[in-house]
Amino acid sequence: VTGCRDTCGRLWNGATATTLTGHTLVVTAVVLSGDRIISGSRDNCINAWDIATSKLLYSITESRNLITSLTMTGGHLLVQTSEDKRVRLWDTRNLELVHVYPVKQYIQSCCDVNTAGTLIVTGSNGFNGVGCEVSLWDIRNRMLLKEMHGHEQSVNTVRFFPETTEMVVSGSKDSLLKVWDKGAEIIEKRLPGQGAITDVIAYRDRNIICSTNNGCVKLTVDDEDFIVDMLCF
């Protein structure tokens, strides 16, 4: 499933796609939730679609809520970040707003949830080291736990390593890749000639794959937290 600048979502089956119409501005985030597709847009709307019929089930508008990222907790909770600098929790069964975390100083640009469904990680925009933080949030107790600083420009992507509690990888506009554990930076790697890091995937075997403005990079991290191999493609 993809979101597009033409205001539509698309559910793909090989080379063919079913078009999901219902937003009025660019679709910035999509996620699967059981038998539903959840989409978010710069039009302040979150929509829920039935996968089998492509029917629009719910549409919720929240003032000033320009959606930047969506992710699921593993149950019915949807985590959402926004240009209004807030992190929200929604119940995907009826798109009811469950909780809004305290507003941050900078736009929250990306988010992820750990395997246990207990923590959220978000990344912030910023420049010259101001803002640019990675934040950990507690889902059960509805609170901000930690802020981690070190990126020089906007954080574009954050991911938990699978089956870990607090181990996170983040990538930013400054070409810096960072790995954090329990709130402390344990790895920093600049990717020369790659430009901004746009997305990352972290694997159980501690491999990391990054997409960048200029291609993709695979990094292998050993058990002592050293990068032992880097492949650009």
C-alpha cells in the first residue's frame, strides 16, 4: 500500500492497483491494521479503508493535524506524528482519539513502536543541532521518557531493532546514522556522498539498510557495536 502526491492511496497487487480516493491533499503516510488500511494526509484527515472492498469506513479531521507519520502498536492503537509538533494515539476500530502527548518544540517527523508495543520513538526536525532530537515515549503511562541529542539536521527516520526494548537507529538530513540503546548513543556513522538519509530498516541480525538521496547503504554491526562492513548500491 502506498500514498501519493495526487491525494490518493493505492493498494497494489503485483503491477495493478486499487485507488483509494478520499483525501484532498498529498497522502503522507499509510499503514496496515488487520483488515484495514489507515492513511494520513496534509489535509488534517485520517481515513480508514476496508482492504477487501476498498470502501472508506471512517474519516476523522483534527484541526492543524498535518500528518507526517503513522505506525501501529501491534494491537488497535495507531501512533501518529504531526506538523503541529504533537504525538497522538488513536483507536483504529473507530478512529477515536485516545491520547495526545504534550506538544514538543519542533515538528515530529517520524515514528516507530518497539516489538513489545510499550514504547514509541519519534524524530524531530531542526537545524544546526537545534531540535533534531530523538524522543522515547511511554505508551502505557502516557509520558515522555527521554530525549536524545546529537543529530545536526532534521531527523527523517527512526526504527527500533526487532525484539529489543530501547535499541533504536535514526537517520537524518545531515547524512548521520546513529544507533542508541537505553537513551545513550552507541554508534555514529556519517555516510559520505550519500546526502540525506531518508529511511532505515533495522534487522534482528543487526544489519541496517538505509535509503538516501543518492542510493542505498547496507551496514553490518557486530556484537561489540562496531560497524564491520558497509556496502553502497
